[in-house]
Amino acid sequence: MAARLTQTVVWRNLEQHRDELKAMRLQDIVLGEAKRLETCSLELEGLSLNYAFNHVTPKTIDLLVKLAEQEKLEGKRDQMFRGDKVNVTENRAVLHTALRQKTNHPVMVDGKDMLPEIKAAREKVAKFAGDVRDGVWLGATGKPIKHVVNIGIGGSDLGPRLAVEALALHAIGPKVHFVANADAYDLLSTLKGLDPAQTLFVVVSKTFTTQETLLNAQTARQWLVAALGEKAVQKHFVAVSTNQAAVETFGIKMENVFPMWDWVGGRFSLWSAVGLSIALAIGADNFQKLCDGAAAMDEHFRTAPLAYNMPVVLALLGIWQRNFQNISARAVLPYCERLRSFPRFLQQLDMESNGKSVTRDGEAAAYATGPIIFGDCGTVGQHSFHQWLHQGSEIVATDFIGVAEDDLNHADHHRALVSHMVAQAGAFAFGQTESTKPEDIYAGNRPSNILMLLRLDPYHLGLLLALFEHKIFVQGVVWNLNSFDQPGVELGKKLARGLESGTAPSGDQAAFLKGFFTRISRISKK
Amino acid sequence: MAARLTQTVVWRNLEQHRDELKAMRLQDIVLGEAKRLETCSLELEGLSLNYAFNHVTPKTIDLLVKLAEQEKLEGKRDQMFRGDKVNVTENRAVLHTALRQKTNHPVMVDGKDMLPEIKAAREKVAKFAGDVRDGVWLGATGKPIKHVVNIGIGGSDLGPRLAVEALALHAIGPKVHFVANADAYDLLSTLKGLDPAQTLFVVVSKTFTTQETLLNAQTARQWLVAALGEKAVQKHFVAVSTNQAAVETFGIKMENVFPMWDWVGGRFSLWSAVGLSIALAIGADNFQKLCDGAAAMDEHFRTAPLAYNMPVVLALLGIWQRNFQNISARAVLPYCERLRSFPRFLQQLDMESNGKSVTRDGEAAAYATGPIIFGDCGTVGQHSFHQWLHQGSEIVATDFIGVAEDDLNHADHHRALVSHMVAQAGAFAFGQTESTKPEDIYAGNRPSNILMLLRLDPYHLGLLLALFEHKIFVQGVVWNLNSFDQPGVELGKKLARGLESGTAPSGDQAAFLKGFFTRISRISKK
């Protein structure tokens, strides 16, 4: 067991501090400090983190920063940015930040400067997106493209999907759809009513072997070929992939393949050519602004002192709650319908990165790691699971996300949204400890952050997404995890191949699974 | 503290039994029992519960059933069915089961038989849905209705939304849309491209005062009136509500108001006229089949011996995991794209019902109650948070939901779906405890159920939904909770009214919230 971390002086000081604070209710901490709102907020170019509703005092932040220093956060951060192979299990650099870098500093990977390739890919995406949007690129029958179907799963789906939904007011290009699930209904219901002659498929798979993506791509290809013939494939399919041979076999021309690199993980890949569907929806200039927002957060993360560094503070608050307050879940509640996919996006980003129990040194972690991430839009959740958040027997921490500017000209709706968000945070924190009816008692003491965007535009979305990327990195450093692999997805794939292949199972476990599969499939024969 | 339950002999026997089983890994329990698959499955008319992958032996089930008996489950069940006021805080009967009852037994509430009203409402829904679908009901300019917009939130949204999505292959009527959020984007993006002359709004709010619903209804009304004038309102708006005065003021004719009753809770209301949008989408006959499926589950729940009673066993397995194995969350993973809203539906149904810490006797519960419910569709989640499910530092229990019949004629997609589902369940249970690489170790020991539907049609969906309704009831009985109120949503509403009204705050807490609201709203002025 990797128990070093929990035996350090700083960790023990944090435990002692936690015990000291235990007697204090959250409302006493919040109301007891003058200028609490000012002290507990950080702002960067129109994105603010407001953490007043946490069980923290200035001393807590001080101790947490010491923990980060002890775990050599700044050095490890710099290692990531300069291209060291911080993804140790896969022996890879982690350079999604290079995809949005504004300077001309070389990006060295294995002795080679990747910046020319990065720039060339960005220009290729911009050129192609422009051609489709301007009607320069035409379908096989000479018609312009009106619908784009992005076929990908996981990181090849959730990031682009979120960005396209969130920036819907900036979308004046073709309508972009997303298909991910192996269930054929996902693709078939998307294709319903689309004209093959005006539909473009973007197939996103680094290896071009992802089972779900290939199933969907093949079924989409049949749909297109049935309408327009084999030759049409090259005008209606492009790919983001490194497997040029497989892509060519599929019928996509080399010049219509966009690159990926092994130093960009799937869940961090929307900034690469995986963002092609974003550029198709909102245009290359807006896609650039999205990257610029992320770059501004990168610069802040690289240079701001730890106690005023937004991703660092957000991460340390999470560690405080996870490891010292024993809170095992975070609710993520965007009070903004266009951010409805943010909880799902963050589920992948966070749970796939830090949902691990083995340290970078190969030992079992002796402490809790990444929490459950779940959530839904406010105010919808208020009429659903918020009952549980307020009065359930478990305390979770909440991240609210709000938008200050009303860009829909519906002040009454907008004021309701923001009021409810603050009111929920207040109710979580303060509770209602006196009432004649027992069922109207709220224990309170439930911590939350409010993240506030000045407005929902590409730049501010870029700030928000990079904030969470770096938050997760910081937590991975403190927990000594490799946040950049995902070994836990392999076993299920292997077992599924065994079931699908129909070969005789070897071993008791495989035989049991085969029996289970047969039994529940057989139900349909009755 | 209400500690009676945990001091009973049966509870202590369960604790002791848990300790005895602790030494056994799940795989040993699963593989050690002959006919495990047969023993650990229950089936009712094409819906099966397969619970082989739980840390249970026949003795566990026996002890859990004793717990249910001790808590007088059967008597309390019968009280609910016969209309006793089991919603004690609100002094109301709980009779959603009466809405789908097939017999002519009287449904007595306060000495009055409600069956005639129930039947009349069902017929009114059927008649209206038929008229709209057949083009008998026309818009103000004489055109048939092509789009229906259901405006409601919580139970007036999630149930109908799930049913309409799940039964999409049965939908040949007008296209039904759902708008819930106070965020104007929800409504505005739905209305985009719709023709007012062919759009019907169904406003669902028992009190007709639900803030979000009224905001959306008023904005929708403005949109309609701007195009077609005031007089068109009566041909384009109908309501499901008990507040006839408010509905009439809005401009809806009395004859176009559908009833609700205070003995049907919002989250159990899709079987009532709240299901009007379902009937509009799939037709009254299919809506009836949905109700018939639920009625079959009701009958099973009322009559089957506890150890073979599907909702009872499902509930007791959950109690075993929550209270004896200390598992605080359940992942709900439908391997079916049309059931993508099922996790959100269940979040409300379960977390709003049992997310409480005060017993029916008004004491603080001395034991854990309802868990976190979260999830997403397989196979999508496999490329996201399943990493955490397999290797995270917390163990959760999983409910898989699969469909046996491929109704899309895409056998390759369908086989992949079912194979992956069984493979994930196997990987959770068995893990992979030997590997040369530490990151490839899976601890296993993660319990799951597989619920399998013969096919995804109205009848089987009805079975599934009623299964979970009754599961939650059973858990509420054992935990001695009132599963039918939602007192925890009131405080936030009250605080939000204070912020929205703009009146001077009274008290430190209100002043702090006002300052917070002002501060984060001000960000937009920069």
C-alpha cells in the first residue's frame, strides 16, 4: 500500500485542522469572516471561482497549498508542459496544451519539434471547415453539405458534442449531429430525414478500429452507398485517424484524413483535429477563440502563485472534501441549458483520469481518489434529485456553473436561473435547522463552488474546459496517479470479444458468462 | 435518533451474515453455487431480473425477506393499494396504481369511489389524443397539429419524456417535444423552425403556479399570439392541472383541461392525464398497453411470495448493498439508446422518494437511506466513466438494463450491445487479479443486476417502470421513510423568491446570499 502521502506532516496537519474545524458549522465559517466573498474568489478574464461555501478558512488553503508544494506540483506541471513523458504507463508525453499554444516555442517530442505539424493540422481543419461552410466542398451530386454526422465515442464524441451544443448561438454552418452508441438506433434515428447527397460523415477514431465507431461508420456507409453509389464515399466521408491504411480501405482519400498524435489523450483531444466538427459548426475563427480561452487558462495555470491559481485551488478544495471530509461524490449543476452535456463531459474527463487505485509507482493507493461525478441542469434537477442533495443521508459537494450575461433577451427567465442557483447554494450551506415539522429540517453543511462565466462564448468555454483539465491534473499529482491512461477499459472489451466470437469459453468464469449471455438472450425465443 | 431498526435481531443477523461472507470473493460465491443463474433470477411476462452477480447466498435472501416481514411490508403494501393515507406528512392516499387497475374494484378516497373519475379522465385523454392524431382537432387556421410541446418539469416532464423516447418506434402521431428548464434556451431552441399554426402546447402543472412551467407557458403564449393572435390560444393550448381559475385566466377552455388528483405524486403521474403527451405520440391504445404492463407488475407485487417478488427482491438487494455493504451509489446503465433518459427518470423517482433522513415518526434515521443514482447508456459509458467503475477507489452497485429482441434489424450492432453488457457485468464481478502490470489489476467484487426486457414495447416498458416504483416503496417501508413527499425542495424556492423579489434581505444569511447574487451577477458589467 502506498501510504507515504498520508504519513506526511502536511497531511497530518490537515487532519488535525479538519478536526479543529469539525465543531464549526459551515454557516458559522461563512458568516464569521469579514469579506468572505472577496477572500474566497478568484477571477480570470470573465471566469470566476467563488468558493465561499466551503468548510475552509485561510489556514485551510495555506495547508492545502503546502500539500501541493510537498507533492512537487509546480515541477510536475512544468514537466507536462515541456513534453516529458508524464503518461508513464504508456511512455507518452501529454501535450494537449501545445495544441492551443499562442507562442512559437518549439514543442519537442522525442527530439522533434511538433509545432509545424500542429499548425499544419490546424490550418487543414480551418481550410476544410471553410470549404464545407462556404459551399466550396460539395457532395457527390454537386449539392452543398447541410448536415454533418460526427461518428466517434468517448473523447471523440463528448468534447465536440459539448462544444457544439454550448456554442449553438454561434453555429451558422451545417447542422452537426453526433452518433456514438453501438446501438443502431443512435445512427438510424439521426439519419432519418437526412438527404445523403447533403450529408457529410466525420469518422473519428485514432486507431480506426474502435468497435462502436466502425460499426456505425459501416452502417452509415451502406446508407450512403445505397443512395449514391460507391464512388460517392470519398465526397461524403472524412476521417480523423492515424491508421491511414484502414481509412483508405474504407474509401476515404488520404487528403481527407486529419491527424492525431499519441501525445493527445482522447478526453483531451477536442483541441486537435478531433474538433473538426466544432469548426464545421461554428467556423474556424470561433474554434480558434475556444483554443485561445484554453490557452489563457494554460498561461494562468503555468504562472499564477498556487494560492491564487484557479485550477490549483479548485483541485485542492476537491482533495479537502474527498480525503479529509470523506465526501465521495460531486454534483455538477450547470444552470444553463446549453451546458446540459457538461456533467457527462466531466464524468469522462474526471472519472476516466482519476478513477484509479494504483499509484504511478505501481502500489495500491492508501487513500480515496477520484469521486463520483454526476449531475444535470439547474433548474431541472431541483424538481428531481435535489431533494436528496438537501436532505439525503449522504453529503456531496456541488459545483454550480452559471452564466452572467443573458444573451437570449429573456430577463425574467435569466433572473430566475441565477436566483435559483444562488438560493440552492445557500440552502445547501445554511440549511434550516429550526422548524416545528421534522421533515422541514435541513441539516445544511453542504459545500459548493459557484463557477461564473461572463458569457457563454467560445473564449469563455475554452477557459472553463481547460480549468477542469488542469484541476484533474493537479489532483492526479497529489494522489500520485497517472491521469492519462485508462487501463480499466480493457478487460470488458476482452470479455465481450469472447462472447461475440462464439468460440468455446475457456475457464469457469468465461463459461459462466457464456451461460449468462445465452440465458438472457434466449428470453426472446419464448 | 431512530435506531430501532438497527437493533432488531434480524438486522443483527444480517450484519453477522455479512461478516461471515466477507472472506468470500464474489467470484467464489458466483461460481461456487450450482444452478446459480437459475436460482438468482425472477421473470414476469418477458421482464427478468438476474441477480447472480450479487454477494448473496440463499441464506442472504432468506434473512432479507425476514427483514421485510419484520417491517410489515405486506401490510403496508396493502395499505397503499387500498387507499390508506400512507403519505403521512401530506395526509394523502397514494394511488397511482389505481390509474392502471384492470378491475372494477372501487377506488375509495375519503369515502368516495374515484374509479368513475379515473375512467372519465382516461377516456378524455384517449378522445383528445385521437382527435389530434386524426386531424379532427385543428389549429386556429384550420391546419392539423404536427408538433406537440409538453411544458412541465420534474414528474410532469421526466416520465412522459422517457416513455416517448423509449417508444419512438411506436410513434406515428405528431412529433412530441419536451421543455422543462427555466432557461429560455430550452423553449426557444424547441420552437425554432416550428409553425405556430401546427403546434399544440400541453402545459402540465398541478397547481398551475410552478415557476418554470409558467415562465415557459407565458413565453410560448407570446410566441403563438404574435403569429396568430389572442383568439388562437384556445386552439393551441391545453392543460393538465387542478387550478381551473388560473388555467382559464391563461386562456385555456375548461373543456381542454385534464384532471390531476392529490393522491398521485408528480413522479408517479405518467399513468394519469400527465401522460397525455405519451398518448399523443404513440396513440391511446399503446398508452393503454403501457398501463397494462404496469398493472401486471402491480398484480405480481400484490400477490407473489416475498422471496419471488421482483420489486421486493430488487429492493432488498439494494438494502443489502446500502446498509450492510456500505455502498452509497448505484450506476444505472441501460444498454439501449432509446432508454437514454432512464437514469434521469430513476434519479427523480428514487432520490426524490428516499433521499430523506427523517423517519415517518419524525426522528433522524440512524442508518443510510437512498443512494446516489447516476448513469448513462452503454456502450457510451464504457468509453467514459467505466474506468472509474472498474478501478476507482469506491465500489458501487450497478443495474444493467438490456433488451433481448433486435427490432432494428441490425444484428451486428445488437449482438455487440448485449455482449458488452454481460462482459461489463462479468468484469465488475470477477475482476482480473493477476497481471504483471499493476495498472492491469482489477479488484472485481463489484455487484450488479441485469434486468432484461423481452422487447422494448409499451407493455414491457410498463412492467419496468412499475418495478422500480414498487422497489422504491419497499425500501421506503424498510427505512421507515415517507417516500411520497418532497419537503426538501421548499427551502431553495423560498430563498430564490427572496433574491428575485429585490426586497431588502432580513438576517445575516439572506444578506450574505444577496451579496453573493449581486457579486456574481455584476461580473457581466465589466
